[in-house]
Amino acid sequence: LWGKDLTFKDCNVIMNGIGSTPYTAEWNWQAICASKDSELNLINSNMTMDGTNAGNAHAIYFTGNDKLNLTNSTLSIKNYNHALEWDGGDGGYNINLIDSTFTSNHNRSGFTGTFVVKAENSNINVINNIGNGSNGSHFELINSLVDFSSNGSHGLSAGNLTINNSTVTANSNGGNGIHVTGKLEVTNNSTVTIAN
């Protein structure tokens, strides 16, 4: 995205078997690369990414001060190495969901790195991933339905985790169901279920 914003509005975006579209050899392992100071926006849109036959590619890679914004939209990523991955450099990796759904199904992991995730009136499904569902992002969940289940290692591994009037399930993960290294808040009639 080269520091620019890309918006899909009232669209269906389908990416099947897309390994990479390399501009240079440095970026030849990502289907989408969000370079520094860029945004990917979905508005009233549905985007599906299926990494079957895409080699060892990662789905969406963030490099610094990037935003993924979903409004009344869905983003589904499956069969990639990582669904959402950060570079680890400059920080500022923000994911915002409003009236939307994000699904990571059967990737290596769902959220790789430290994102700041805010979901309002939304659904997050991070299921059947080979490794961690997440590994250290900060989550603020408001009026949302969230499932981190059946992942090979940790389910919902977070820095700070706020669950506000939301339902969170983390069942049948290979490691911890929910692992929080910072502050955990469960408020306003929220339900949290962890089993197996």
C-alpha cells in the first residue's frame, strides 16, 4: 500500500491462491503488504482470502503505523501462514471493527504481534489455527461475540484485555485458553467460557 489508503466500498473482494505480488524480492512472501502509514478500509464489503496453493505466503503484513478498518463488513482469511502479522518495528498497528466480522480459520496464527484491536458490535472468530490464535495484542471488546477456540497453542493471548458486555469463548486450545500479561477487565454482564 506504500503509505496510502485503499478502500473497498460496497464490494465483494475475492483472493484465492494469491501468494505474493512482489515489487521487490524483499516483499515476495505476502499477499497484501501494508507499508508504513497506510490503511486498508472495508465499508459495506466482504473480503475473502484463501491461501490454498499460495505457497508459504502470509495474508496481510503490517510494517508500521497501519490501520485495518472494517465497517459493516466481513474479512475472512484461511489457509495462510499468518492471517494478520506485524513487523515489530514502529508500532501503531490498529484494527478497528464496527458492526463487522473477522475470521481467521486454519492459518498458522490469527493475530501475530502486538495489534491494538477494538471491536464494537462485531464478531471475531479465530479458530482451528495451527499455532496461537493471538500472541500479545491488546483487545477492547464491546457488545461483541468472540471465539478463540481449537487453536494448536494459546487461544486468546493478550497484553491488555477488556471484555465489555460481550461473550468470549476459548475452548479446546492446545495451550492456555486466555493468557493476559497486562490488565484484564470483564464488565457489564459479559460471559467468558474456557474449557478443555
